[in-house]
Amino acid sequence: LQQYLTMLEEAKKRDHRVLGQQLGIFVFDQEVGPGLPLWLPNGAVMIEEIERLAKETEEQAGYKRVRTPHLSKEDLFLHSGHLPYYAESMYPPMELEGVKYYVKPMNCPFHHKLFAAQPHSYRDLPLRYAEYGTCYRYEKSGELFGLMRVRSMQMNDAHIYCSEEQFEQEFMAVVDLYLKYFKLFDIEKYVMRFSTHHRRGLGKKYIDNERLWLKTEDMVRQAMTNGNVPFVEQADEAAFYGPKIDVQVWSAIGKEFTLATNQVDFAQPGRFNLTFVGKNGAEETPLCIHRAPLGTHERFVGFLIEHYAGNFPVWLAPEQVRVIPITDAHVPYAEQINARLLEQGVRSSV
């Protein structure tokens, strides 16, 4: 009971919805709409630092950055198979000149189009496309919760196109990236949840191909086992196009949520006729790995506010140094010091 009461007190201190406004990180506005956060200057600083970290890390790991539009014709999501499977989570379409357009709920169909735009051989693989793309999902009003559950999200997204022979190495490289970030941010309590399909959902909730489901689930299971990474299995929680590893974390106040994901896609490469020329000269279809190690800016920043109770590491803190003059007579000198700090890239104020 005492532990529970202590946790409730701690929750009040760390609630990201309260601290986020007190620290000038984000706000919501009814005229803008629920679930659509507005980032204040301090929040923008944190986003830029996290994004810089991700870009530097991904560049070292051989990712190539791409950019895609915020909306697309309905045809793209019919082609990808997201319609009708994902329709309930998408904003309704807008119709212009007899054509329906959707704001994008995910980046993957756009990345598939980029892969298809150029010919590839086995020498090009693995090909890793990365983008901090903004996506829009119509989460139910009752499910919205501060930054943890929103309708506009900036996602640390990437798609890895590889051969079956390269799959295990690429999949585990993503898992290793998760562990690297967890160490950096002092995230100690987490679970790797292996989400699989259920036969009763084939054709309704999942792509109807039992053989490929079993094959790719076994590939993930074997990769995690060979990598000595503990995991738990959860049936009927897979993506509609393949199995995945969901990284479940707990905030300092005891809330569990999915921070990141590592998904296998055996369906969409075939739907988009994605191919590469193999070593024997024949065309082959690649596997696709969808991954988002830092999840979205919204959820991750919300988590970090509670994780650090607003006392962020210096590299992430919106204000790193404050120069305090003793009296009004010292203000000009304090401003000189502040200017020198700003010239050196230190986030300083007087």
C-alpha cells in the first residue's frame, strides 16, 4: 500500500501533461484539435536533438535518408493493402476533381515506391531508407492521452529491403540499435514482445497466407534466440502484413506502452512488384523490415519528461546554461558571457 501511495505521489510530480506545459515543451488547443500537439520552442529543441541523434546513428549504420509527401491518392493505400485493413485508423478521404486523397497514416507505401523507382541487384542490398515522416491517425477520442496517444506523429521510421540470407543480421542490427538507445537514455525496464498472427484472423485482420506467416515467424524466433535476446510471445498482435517485435516499456509512474517496433513484411514487396536481380541473374522479391527504434517524437518526448521528471540530460535540455547577474550592474557582462556561449552552440540565457 505504501509503495502504491508513493507511486501516486510520484505520478503527480512526473505527469508529462503537466510538466510539458510548465517547462514550455508543448500545448494542445481546441481550435487546432484534440490529439494534435503544438510544440513550443523548448519542445522543438528536444525534437531537433533527438532527430540529430537518430540521423547520426543511422548514417553510421548505412541508412539513406528520403522524404515523402503528407498525402496520397487512395490508389496507393489500396495497392499496399492498408485499405480496408487499416481504414478505421485513417482520417476520412478528401475528394478533389473526382479523386480521393488520404493524409498518410504510415510511410511504408511511399518507401516501396522509391525502391521500385530504380532497378536493383543483390549488390545494392540491404537497402535502408530512413525518414522522420509525419503521419496522421484517427485515434478514438477516449484513447487520446497527452503525448502518449496522439493523432499527428513524427515517426523515427525506416524500411530495410534485404534478401532472406541477410534477414537475421539486419533484424538483429535493429534490435541492437534499440539496446543502444535504451542504454543512452537509462531505460532499464522493457520487454521485447514477439507479436504473432492468429489463424482466425486470416483474410480479415491479416494477409491470408498461412505458409508465409509460419515461415517469417520462425525466422524472427530463430533470430532472437540466436542473438540471446529474451522475448515473450503474444498471439494475435501482429501487423496485418507480418510478425513483429514490439518493445514494451514502463514509464517512471508505472504506465506500460509500446515505445518502438521492428516488423517483418512478407506481403507488400510482392504487392508492389519489388524485385532485385539475384546472384544467378534471376529476379527475386526482397523482404522488408519496418523499424522505428525511437517510436515517434510525441510518445518518446512524453516518456522522457516522465522518465527524467523534467530534469533532462545536459545534451537534451532545452536550456543548458543560465547566466545569473548578481546585480543590475552586472547585466551587461552577463549578456557578453551569454553571447559567447551562444556562439559556441551552447543553449544559454540570462
